Amino acid sequence: SKEPVRSAALAWRIAAAVAILSSARAEDIRLTVEEPGTRMRMDAVGSVLRQATHVSGLREAAFQPGRGVYVFQYDGPMAYLADLFDGRDIGGGRVNVLHCYGKEMRIAFEATQP
């Protein structure tokens, strides 16, 4: 009878489809850093990203004292990235997450008090 062969083939196809659909695929993420101020702070943000789980291919796309941008591959939850930064002291300054949606995140260093 061909029934067991057909059932095995169907089971294999279902397993393959589930594996494909459930596998996380790394996507390009853009992280904008507002008011990093110094190269040291921008490098500190990069250091946090380099140590983060599921981050690869990190590159700095832009840096100015008013704004910096990192682009990288990431295949985890965006909430994890937000937790890495929000309310934390990084590079001598406190960071807040301003926006985290889809493939983009924007963080800002709080203004320092004179």
C-alpha cells in the first residue's frame, strides 16, 4: 500500500514548512543615536551592540556630534535591543529610547547639566 509513503511525505513537507517559517531571519536594523556628542559615546553604543546577542555585521554609517547611525543584522526581538539602552549609563551619559518600531530604533543621550 502507498498510504504510509504518502503520509511520510506529507509529514516531511509539514515539518519542512514549519522549520522554514519558524527560522529567524536576520534583517537590517538602523539605530540612530541622537546627540552622542563625542566619539567616545558613539563607540560605547557600538560596544554594547557588539556584545549583544543576535547582532552581526555592525557598521557605523554616520557620525556627527548631533547624530550618529549604526546599521547591523539582527534576528531577535526589538524589545531586547531597547532594554540594552533605555535608562542606562553608556559612555558617561544616560540613554533613553525615543522610538523602537519595525526595523528602526532611535536613542538619545540626555543633555548634561552644567
